Amino acid sequence: IVRNEMTLVFLPTKHAVPLMSSGSVVINTAPGAGIKGIGTANPGNAPGGWAHGATKAAVRAMTRCWAVELASRGIRAVSISPGIIETAANVPLRDDPVLAPGAEHLTLVERYSRPEEVAGLALWLASDEGSFVNGVDITIDGGWSAAGTGFPTIDKLVRPGHPATEIGGTQ
């Protein structure tokens, strides 16, 4: 998990920074697992969720440290924390007859985000208009982290072989 979620962010940045010029920006993504605690005490989470959450929090910390270290070169560093996004990986959740009704209430706006919404934020951060943003994490999760919402019906699904139990894979 550390290799897949921390090193995967570290290595490209390590190799890209020497090629970057003043005015450039490092933009990392660190989904909501690093904002709120997750683990088997939360219904539906697989064992090892703590490692996923810890590495996502580490990506935020690396980003803040890079903002400090790279400021003298005129390079900014920010992270984006998206919530649940309408992607192929989330089709089992979206289409599940038990989970889907609860999933629409995961966010205050009662829908998943669209990939173009997250991409739009990244484009803004990379633009001149976003040039004063540095060393922060921007959460784009439709209010999920503000409201503390979760899966109200996921406890009905925690059983071996159910597609929703396999979304995060095994740890």
C-alpha cells in the first residue's frame, strides 16, 4: 500500500521537479480516506483501511513539504482531495440495488462528482488565476467531509463475494 499510494506520488515528482521552471505547479491527488478515519469499525471497510488512509494523509503532508522546499524555485505544490467520482470503478456501487440509494446521500449535493469537475479544479490550479494557491489541500467532495456522511445501508452488504465488498480490493 505504501509503494502503491505514496511512492507512486513521490517518484514522478522527484524526477519532474528538476525539469520544472518557475511558475510550475505540482498537483497531487489524495482522496478523502486521509481526511477521515477509516477501518473495519466503519461498516463495509476492508481490513487494512488504516494503511490506505495513512498513505493518503502522507500525500497531503508531502505536498505541504514540497510547497515549502520548492518555493525558492518559484514552484508551487497543492493537493486535491476528490470524493466519490462517477467512473467505471464505481459502477458496482452505483448500480447496486442496496447501496445505490445510500450512495446518493453520501454528499450534500446528493450525487457523485464528474471527472471534469475535478479536472477543472486542477486546470484552475495550474493557471495564472490559481497562482497564489500553494501548500494546501483542496477538498472537492460535494460536502461529504463537512457533513460526515457515510453509507447508511452498507452494513447489509458486508458479506464475502458481494461486488461492493471488493471495490477497495483486499489489503
